[in-house]
Amino acid sequence: MAKDEKKLTTGFGMPVDNDLNSMTAGPKGPVLVQDVHLIEKLAHFDRERIPERVVHAKGAGAHGYFEVTRDISMYTRAKFLSKPGKRTEVFLRFSTVGGEKGSADSERDPRGFAVKFYTEEGNYDMVGNNTPVFFIRDPLKFPDFIHTQKRNPATNLKDPDMFWDFLSLTPESIHQVTILFSDRGTPKGFRNMNGYSSHTYMWYNEKGEYHWIKFHFKTEQGIQNFTGQEADRMRGIDPDVATRDLHQAIARGEFPAWRVEVQIMTPEQAKNYKFDPFDITKVWPHADFPPLAIGRMVLDRNPENYFAEVEQAAFSPGNFVPGIGPSPDKMLQGRLFSYHDTHRHRLGPNYHLLPVNAPKAAPMASYQRDGAMRFDNNGGGGPNYWPNSFGGPTPVPGTGIPPIDVAGAAARHAYVLGDVDFVQAGALYRKVMTDMDREHLVGNIVGHLGGAKKAIQLRQTALFFKADPEYGERVAKGLGLNVDEVKKLAAMSQEERVKATQV
């Protein structure tokens, strides 16, 4: 063996003398149980697959950096945002949302857009999508919503009845549905789409003054989407088109970049705004809250190992740093628990120690101990409790989020459905979309909704009509529905509409 040649060993460092032939009793066998190398190899192979993510199962990722381009220290005390020119290492994972790990990159689906900032105060995760809104605004609905995007429990097939039944019974979804069934629902690649925090977050400065903000990541490569027909065709030609495009572009040295912007709202504006600014089914109009460019993000390095760096990557909207905190957004509040919890299930209680998840620019010191796969020194001989008198890590006063007023009866408060839920979807249809955009939108909806039962078609089309009469009429005609019947349903209350369209 050459001096600099690597030696093959077992997982515990014992040299392996032969990796082509099992140990057997004679040339024809049988295999011997004393072949510990064979048993180790097979046992590890049997356990190579960790549980698939329930959502965002298929993804691609890359390393890069974020650089501040504007002084925003008056808004936030976060050190990684402290001055222009400051760079922070990042890891970004793109994903499709509803499909399984083997699904096609060109499926009609929102795209996950999760960024991990390795800051000197710990890791900050911005866990968003390529759309600025979402389908629902209460986390209690989330498991049910995701079930409808998956497979029918009886047939194990995608089911348009499930899909549209839930959406037609959830009018707040109309804005996201309109985005999803436009060509924005089928991006050409991860490099050619925007990213959004969707949620509202708190920024607070050294004085404890706070503002509400939303993040926008605007692609510098230009937005490019497939039409519905192109996306269908691409699923057969190259189901990994977006994953391949990202990896090959970075390998060629064509590093994708995004301009990072924020919208900023004062607490006073939030109290008096025309709709709930923490409702994730709504955008903040740019005319009222102009986006402010604050930085630039560049991806310049591909992962060396997909499993270690992409599959094991775990992001949580609950990973904050001083200067950034949560808002009263109900969906965000649910995610603050759910993400850490699902990572503990999927990767284990010590998933935060994995290299891709561990803080790189800040020391980690807590009183969490033990658990499966604890592969650091587990706190050594130091104390595992607080308070203590033995030099253990101490809390840092003054770094917490500013107090905000919270009051009201503890109850399950229903969100009152109103016309405001349809305003932004209608404006998107009338004012933002081109004639071609509207044609593609209606065609995509008709092609998918056409597979659902007629009662569900009527109920959902009435919601399109409430967003914009032309929108609803075009969908109704495409489905062969009676337009007058759709208009009649649109004029009803939601309760009356549901009763009139029982399946």
C-alpha cells in the first residue's frame, strides 16, 4: 500500500482486509456470523434512510454568504446586520412542498426557501417560501391541509376532490390558490424565483424599540416560469431539472444571487391598519410599506455530500438571534413549536450538533445533556443545571425581545370571514396579471379542478367569482358550469354556500 493511500476501515477504525468477499465456511459458504465487517455494512445499509420530511421532502441546497448593503442598526441590534459590508455565511435549502422525495421538480407546488445564517450570536433561520402568502392562517388547520395535498388514504392516489374540497371550504386560501395556479406555481428553477418570509417578524434595536418586518429575497437572475404544459412535459424529460440547474450553475461559477429587502411597519401602524398585518394570507401593499434593500445573498459553493448537508439540514423559524423575534402571527406561533419537534423526531434530540445545523460563528453552551447520538463531549464534567456555583454558562440579561401587550379571553376565537379575504386575490388577477397570465391561470385551474365533483367545482368557482367576477365566470365556463348558479352561490354567506353544495 502506498504511503499516502487511505486505509479502508470499519466504523470503529479496524482495517478491512477484503471488501469484495464475505467470510464463509469454505468457498461455497454458508456465510459466517463472525464476519463483523459484513454485518456492520448490512446493518448500516438497512438504516441509511431517515424519515422523509412530511412536507418539503424533496430539496436542493447550497452554501454562500449574505452581505449587508445598508445601515439598519436603528431598527435591529442583530450583529450580523450591524453595518454595511458585513458578511455572514449562509446555507440555503430549496424544496417542493407537497410531493414526496422522489417527486418532480416541476410539479405545481409552492417552493420552500429556507436560509440559515451562521451568525456570531448563533444561528438565525429564515424559513419561507417563494410566495408571500399562505393557504391558511391558523395552525390548527395545517395537518388537515397537508393531508389534502398528499394521497387519498383508500386509493393512495392524489385526489382532486380532497384537494379542492378543503380549499373551497377555506376561503382565506383564495390568494395563495391564485398564485399557485398561475405560472408562478411552476418555476423553471430555484435560481429564477423569489423568496419571502411570508410571516411578519419583530426587529428591535439596542434601545428596545421595535418594528414589524417582512423579508423579500428578489432573484437577480430574473424570474422564469414554466407554463402548465411545459411543466407537465418536463416531469418526463428531467424530473430533477431545478436541482440539476442549481448544482451545475454553481459548478460553472455562475453564482446565483438575490437582493434582500424588508418591509417595515411601526407598532402604531399595525394597530390601526386596514387589515390584520399578522394574517399570512395577506401581503402588505408596497405603496403603503415600500421594500427597503438591505443586503445581497450569493450562493457560491455546492454541498460535498447531499445527505450530510442537505438531507440532514434542519431549519426552524424559532431560531432567532438578539434583535429578531416572533410576531403574533398565529401560523408562525404554531411553527415555532412544530419545526423543532419534527426535527427531533426525524433526526434525533441532538440534531443541533450535526455540522450543517451547529452554530459555526458562535460557541454553543447549554444545560441540555445526553440523548441519542450525543457526539460531542456532552458538557464534560461541568454542571448540568442552573443556577449553579461552578462556572456554568449564565443567562445574558438585556438580550430578550421587548414586551408587547397581550390581552383577551382565552378561547378558540373564530377569524371573521370578510370581503377583505378576496380583495388581494382580485387585485392580483386584475392589476398584476397580463392577459396571457390570466389565460394560463384559468386553464391551469380548469385542468385540475375539473377532476373534482361538480358540487366542489361550484363552491370553489364561487370563491373565484367573489375575488373577481370575470375570474369566476371564465373558470365556470371552462368547467361547463352554469354561470348564473355560480353568481348565486357567490352572493351567499359561506355557511349558506357550503349547505347548498353538500357533496
